[in-house]
Amino acid sequence: MHVVYPAIVSALLFSIGVYGVLARRNTILVLMSVELMLNAVNLNLVAFDVWLRDRLHGGQVLTLFVIVIAAAEVGLGLAIVLALYRNRRTVDLDRLRTLAETPPSAADPASAASPTGPDSPAVAGRGRPGGEGGPPAGAAAAPGAGPERVARAEETS
Amino acid sequence: MTETVPSYLSPTGQEIVFLLLGAVAVGSALLVVVTRQLVHAALWLVLCFGALAGCYLVLTAEFVAWVQVLIYVGAVVVLLLFGIMLTRAPIGRAADLDSGNKIVAAVVAIATAVVLVTVVVDGFRTAYAPLDSATGSAKELGSAVFRNWVLPFEALSVLLLAALIGAIVISRTDIRGRD
């Protein structure tokens, strides 16, 4: 087996993952693209382990470790996505601009219309009452947010 | 290991199988990132991971292949499907799955692919790995893990435990922070 073949396949997979991370808007699709990139690295590790005939099997053992870390990453990532969805009612990456330096531009009218500062959702997230899951908690959990945000939360629930 | 390189023009059966599986993997990965239906993306991801498991089998890494099937196809994709369902994503065709910077992303991805493929072809043109002996059986990998890699293995177990406990704490709503 020429080592070039698995290396090229993994390079193509990695670039496809790069495209997915940059071009997708849904957070779960971005997580899938990250998985593609991790798999490209795994294929490289296995191919080079077979090529170099490592006596310690470093490449394949590291592949197993990467698979375990990817599982942990997906678990944590999905937990964060679900928490995000409970608080914001959206998983679109373009709308999550709380940490942006500049105030949200006019290209995003829903969040630009919010009268409070960009730190209000963080406060809302911390002060969220516990034990009352579901849409009413999500809507009531944003006391500082503008009327648009609450209305959007109610219409999507 | 680089003395006698067989010609590229007479591929062996293993290379043909590997290239076919690699084409399936790359094609389904492309469909994962361009499809307009969220659930279909997860299902194409299953096909991509399965084809990659086949690639591992051709490369004589059978234990890694079965772990790939068990963990990626069995656990990770199911988790992703649960995430799709719990965020009430649109099940049918959705137009807003892509953000506005598609063209920039395509340019960056194509540039990455060109650079990586050029470097890899230039660097490993003469490398050849004969696949005559199986090196990745469960017995060999198990002894490698528990002889030489015990400390990283245990550290990784603790990391996985911590990550999953963190996931539970984040996703439960009745656990509050210290006020």
C-alpha cells in the first residue's frame, strides 16, 4: 500500500471538515464537521503506524485515545448546545453574538433591537430559576432581554 | 522500507479496495457538509464512518476498525441524532443550514486541500508500506495499551469521566450554581 493513498484521503477529509466548520450555521452540523476532521487525523495515524511498524503501536493506540476524546467532546458539546437551546431557543451560530466586541450590526435585526446591553443574556442565564424546564422557564428566564427576544422564544416553543 | 517502490500503475487489490472505500468516505463526507436536511447529514456521517472503518480494516488495523464502528457509528452518531431531536431542528428540507460565508469557506477549504495534497504527495511519493502481516489485532493492541501506555490510558479514563459528569451537570436544570 502506497502511503500516499491514505494521506490523500485524509487530507481531503480534513479539508471537507474545514469547509463544514466554516460554512455551516447549525451547531450540530459544525460538531459533525469537527468529527470529520478528527477522523482524518485518525486515518493518518493508522497509516503511519502501519508504515513505520511501530513496536509500541503508538499510532493505533493514539487513534483509540483520539476516538475516546472525540466521544467526550461530542458529549460535552451536545450538553452545551442543549443548554444554549434552553436559554436562547436557537442553535444558529450567527445569532450568538453575545461575546462580540462590537454591538450587533444591523444585519441581525432581532438581536440589534434588544434595548439592553450585550451582557444581559449572560445575567439571564445565571439567574435562571432551576427546576422549571420547558418553554415558560426559557421565556421567563430572560428578564433583561427585549420584547422581541421573548416573543421569538414563545413563537418557536 | 523505501528501497523498492512498486509502480503506481499496477495497483494491488488492497489498494483498489482502499481507494474505493476512500472515495465512498470522501463522497459521503462531502454530502454531510452540503446536504440541506439535518437528519440526512447524520446518516451520511454513518456511511462515512463505516467506509473509514473499512479503510482501517484494509490497513490491517482491525481493532481500531471495530472500535470505530462501536464508538463512532454506535455512540457518537446516536448522540448527534439525539441532539438534533432535542433542539427541535427542522426535519425536512431547511434552507438556513448554511451561513453567509459559504464562498469564503469553500475558498479556504480548497486552498487547504491543495496545500495538503501537494505537500503529502511531494513528501510521501516514495513511501511504501507492505501489508503482509497483521499488526493491529486486539491482542497486540491490548498488550501495547496495558504495557506501554497505561498512564495515558488511565489519565484518559479520568478525563472521560470528568467530561461526562460535566455534561450531566450542564444539561440538568435542577442543579444550580453557588449563589
